[in-house]
Amino acid sequence: MGPPPMPLAEIEGISMDSAANFKPDNFMCMSTPLDWILPCLSYFVMPEKQKLVQLFFGKYHGTITEPGCYFRTTIGMERRRVDTGLITFDTTNVEVLDACGNFDIISEIVTYFIEDSRKAAIDVWNPHRFVRDQAPVVLKRVVSHIAYACIRKQGVFVTDYLDN
């Protein structure tokens, strides 16, 4: 067997005012540099017009929607930020055939915002790039069903077509 364990009061470097205040697990608290770094990495700030989708070991864990300071563990947690503010961009000129077969060069300005941050973060790798890639395709589809001469006269028809 070996010698009996030394009483805690006889260990050098420990001053005990009372035995009730001493906890043996206090020796391990913040003993390595990693113990100091992990808590610092766990704090983050959520700005306005952003949402944060949390994945815990690859599974959806929740969405933080309110701005403020947060503390979440970094072990096994992946955070994906999604901008939910209004975003506007201009597309390059797109060559399109209208309903009459006329060749037109059209440009567009797209304004959008992300409504469902969970779908944007999980289902699409880069949601803003996805919208930029899909905008010319939608423009071609809409213009191919409408004659260019009718667009100025039948703006309500175009709006109804886009809503459906």
C-alpha cells in the first residue's frame, strides 16, 4: 500500500484559515493558458441587423436575434452570422429576348433582405452570392414573357406577374 496521504493542513504553500473554506478543486481553476483563452473566445457581440445561427456539433441549436453581448461556449459550437439589413446591388447588362422575339439589353437594381436566417445560413452556402447569381435569371424569365413595348403601358401586369 504506501504511506497514508498527508493531511491538507501540512501541505506547503497552503494557508487555511478554516477547513470549511478550502476546496481541493481550486488548484485546477485557471491552471493552464488554455483555461484563460477559452472564456475570452466565448464572449461575442451581436450588432444590429444581424442574426447568428448556432450549430452545436453540426446540428441546429438556435438563432440569436437580439443585439447585445453574449457568452456561449466555443467547444463544438459553430456560429454563422447572417446580415438581415436591406441590401442593394446593380446587375450588369443582361441580353434578353422579349415575348415578341426582340433582342433587348436590360439592367436591374435589386433590393432585398433576408427574412429567415436559419434557411439562409444552413440551406445556402453564401446567401448574398446566391441572390446575385439568381437575379439575372429571374430578369430573363420575366422579360421573356412580356413584350418590351407593353412594359410601359402595362406596368400593373408586370407587377402582378412578379407577385405570382
